[in-house]
Amino acid sequence: MGNKIISFQVDGLWNRWNIRWNNINPQMNILVGINGSGKTTLLNMLYGYYSTGSNSLVQSMEVIPVKLNEGEKIIYLKSLDNYTQKDKRKKSNALLQELEYIVYQNKENFSFFNYRMSILDYPDRATEINKRINGFLMLVNDFFTETGKKLVIRDGRLVFVQGESTIELETLSSGEKQLLMILMNVFLLEEKPAVVFMDEPEIALHVSWQYKLLDTLTKLNPQAQFIITTHSPSIFGNGWGGNVVYMEDILEKS
């Protein structure tokens, strides 16, 4: 299973608050709270600490009692609004660039097609890799059942088909791109121990997709620990209410 974040303590947040978050769930944690309560700030601190070992936001920090295993992957899927604000292009174009990056040309980690082509280097894993890819396509297509769209690999490209029509990634809606990008990132962790930080994944997603998102994430990687912020009850509406953590319960005045 790998090591998990089990406790996180911060003193002097905004010179007003201490964070005392104990008993962090090893699989799923859903942070909720009003705007300005510190949800995203907490994610930034957690990611900063575990990815670099330091964070300028933290004045005093104690992490108890374990560190993550060396090589254990950590990813941070930021809010759709967060990263599109950094780019003057339209949201749809920014999303498309992010999606194509993870599908075709991720230089830091495997892209989807890097993973698919790894069969050439590891022929003994061909059955396993093809089985995982087919399983991924099935999970994605479960979201699109009502639309009649189906994600397929055709002529070396990842496209949707709908009847006789072929739908390129660039023509997908913002919500469709966002969903595919989230699921692709988790799929490419290859079911290995990992920590996934996710800030407001519900943005641009249909309510019915929000409802089934967490179940799908844990199917894609049952060994990952997820720490997610949200404003949407639909995210935890499918039996995940016991994994909700209210910011007011882990904040105390300094």
C-alpha cells in the first residue's frame, strides 16, 4: 500500500490559525468549507511539503509520523479556474493543451501513448497493458452512455465516436476535457501507491458525473490516497459522506 499521510499540523496560518488534522484517511479525504476557509491553501502546503520538503506558506510544521516512500508519486490536479487564470487564452484552449499534453507528449511522466507504446519495450507486459487500457476506456465510456459517445483509439489517435461521426478532443466541451484529464492522470499512476491532491474537480462537470467520480478514481487506482477539496455535495453523495472533513474541525485559533 505504501506510506500514507496520516497527520498534518501547521502553526501560524495567516497569523491566526493552527491546523490540527489527525487521522487522515488512507484512501479518500474530502475537504469542505466556506470560501476563504483555507482548503486550497492547505492543499498547497501539503503538496509543497511532500513534493519538495518545504513550503514558504508554513511557518512551523510537524508531519507525524511517516514520510512517503522514495519514488512514491505525488500529483496535484489544480482547480480548472486556477490554471486557466494564468493563461490569457480561452478556457477551452487552455484545457485542450493540458489534455493533449497528458495524452500525447508528457515529458516528465508517461503520457497515455507513451504508456501504450511501452509494450514494444516490455513485450512480456503486453497483456497487462492492453487489459488496463481497455478497462480505462470502459470506465470513461460509462460517463458517456447517455450521450452515445464512445472513447476509442483510432489511427494512432484518441478520439470519440458517436454513430458514424468522429469527435476530436479539441471539439469536446470544457467539462468533457476536464473529466478526461482527471481520469487520465490517475490512470497513468499505474495502480501504484501515490498521493493525489485535487482542488475542486467538480468545476464544469455535470452533476451526474460528480456523483460517480470518486468511485471511478478509486477503481483506477485503489492504492492511491486522495485529498480533494470541493463545494459540491454531489462529489461525496454516492456513499462518501463519512470521508468529509470540515475545515472548521481542523482549524483552531493560534
